Amino acid sequence: MRAYQEAKNLYQQQGLPIPEEIEALSQSIQGTGKHPHREDIIKESQALFKMTSDMDRLRRSIIGTTFKASSLSWFVSYEFQTEIIERLAHALAHPFTIDETTIEYFSKRVEHYWKEHNTVAVKAASMLPFVLDDVQKLLPLLESPLLPSIRTQLVHIVAQATLLAGILHFDISAFDRSREYCDLACQAALEINESKMGALALARKSFAWSYDNDQYDKAFQCIEAAKQLVEKEPKQEIAPMWIAAIEAEIHAKRGDYHTCLRTLPVSQDVNSRSAEYSTWAHFDSFALMSYQGACFVQLASLSDVPEHIITDAQRALSQAISHMPTRHLRFPTLAFDLALTSCYRRDIEQARQYINTAYEAIQDRQSAVYVKRFDTLKQILKRSREKKMQELSEYVHSLQL
């Protein structure tokens, strides 16, 4: 019984479970006073305990060795990272700076791209890779810890570049991408409090909805958001005037005659001399006339509009195109719209002349606007039952855009 108690105490001191053999020995001793294998069981129990204790010591030794090794490793790693910590502290205390030459370089490049786009000197598909390449080069600079004044200048350049990327994607009918880049341009513009640029980025985004399967409701949502950004600006400023003209054209396309006329700006006094718009926004009184004429042409297809709407359209479009160089971005659109007014007036010969003028002007250009105007012209001519209109329709369908 004493040997049993010693074995049991050893297990209890170590917090180990008592083996079944010892419990069986206890029951046997308490029941009969003697167990036939009493001594063997005690020896086995002592051996089992010794083995368990040895394993515990080995386990503790391994854990201790591992801990020491990991502690040494951590200590070495900490020392190794000292340089990184010092460099990071220096970077935070001394932000990355960019010389004025670099900023001027990218600014001039983006300005050049806009000039090329506005004069249609290069096709959209050809220009787009260069614009995106510059945006990619600007990204590492923008991700650096810059001084606020430097970051503001870079973000302004990026906003202009991404806005142009959105327009170029629209020109090649990549409407999803166009909307994404316009959103980024708006985000960049608002970061530096350029609410006018942000508003016009949203207005440009509305085009990517209007010309993408006529999603006018979504286009109108963009215009509403754009209007909120410039609600405090004078109405004669470029941004509010341009946004109002775009909104009016959306209403015209939806066939809402009265809302269109109520929204369409009638004043020709556009403050187009503002220097802040010189690169990324070209809108003047003649551009406004082109929107007025486009709205009237759209409304002319309705059945219950006044007859003078066609005359009003022709007057506005003729005045606009007479002051616009043939290389101007809007020139082909004006020619197509004048062709439509001539069709409505049944002046087939003049319509053919405007069609030829527009077709010649778009041979080295790309724009979803031109494609849409051309398709609209073909549809209107196709619906006519008049012989001369049908002949003109056949001629237009023979042209390859």
C-alpha cells in the first residue's frame, strides 16, 4: 500500500493522470489485501513515470532552445531594420521633392496632347497610348510623400491627362473605360478644389452614357451632379453654360421639347477668355450655337413642334460653321446637322453637299459623335418615301465610315 501511495503521489505532484494499472492495484489491495503482480505493477508504473518525466524535460529543452534561437533571430532582424526605420523617418521629415523642370515637362506634354486633340491633328487611337504612358510615369511621383504645393501641381496635370484619356476612349467608342477615366479626372480635380474641371469631367461622362445605347437617364444623373459642383458660378462662365447646353441636348434627344428650350442657354455672352479653361475646355458662343442647332434638329423630328424650328436650327448651325475652321473638332458634327436640316427642308442638293463636306472632314478622325450623326442621317433618309430622298439614302449608304 505504501509503494502504491508513493507512485500515486509522484503522478499527482506532476499534475499527470494516474495510470489504470495503479488504480487497479489500489482496488485489489483494498479488496483482498494482496495483488499477485503487485511488485511488477509498481515497477512498471515507476518506469512509466520516469519515461514521462524524461519526455517533459526533453520537451522543455527543445522549447527553450527554440525560444533562444528565435529571440536571437528577432534581435538580428531588428538591428537589420534600423536603416529602414531611419530612412522612413527621414522621408517623413523631408518629403520627396520634384524640380520645376519635371513638372513643366509633363505639363507641356499634356497641354500638347489637348491641342492635338482639339485640332484633330492625331487620331484618338494613335494619341491614347502616349497619354496613358505619361499617366503611368506620373503615378510613382504621385505616390511619393510630396510637399502639398508640389502634389497640387501634379494632381492638376493628372486630372487633365485622365480627362483627356476619358475623351479619347469615348472617341473610339470604349464607353466603359471613358466613364472610368472621367470619374478619376473628377476625383483628382476635386482633391485640389478644381470644381469646374470636376464638373466638366462629369459632363463628359454623360456623353459616354448618351452614346452608349441611348442611356439618357444615367447621362442626366451625371449632369445633375455636375450642376451641383458649379451652382455658385456665374451662368456666363464656360462650365455652367456648357453643362446647361449638354443638358438641353439630352432633353432634346428624349423628345422633351419644353424642358429642352427652358434649359438651353439663349445668351451668346460666353466668358470664353478665362485662362483656367485654356487647355482642357474650349467653349465659346459659336460652340453654344452648335448645341442650339443640334437641339433644334433633334426636336424637328417630333410631330408637334413649330415649323420655324428648322429655320432656327439652320440659322444657328450656319453661323457656327462659318466661324469654325475645317480642322476643328466640331466641324464634321455641324456639317452633319446642316445636312439633316437640308433634308427636312427637302433641299436634297444642299444636303448632299453638306454630307460630302462632313464625310471628307472625318476621314482622318475618330469620334462616337460622328458615327452617331452619320447613323441618324441614314435612318431618317431610309424612312422617306420620296424618290430624291431615297436616292440620297442610297448614296449615303454607299459611303464607308
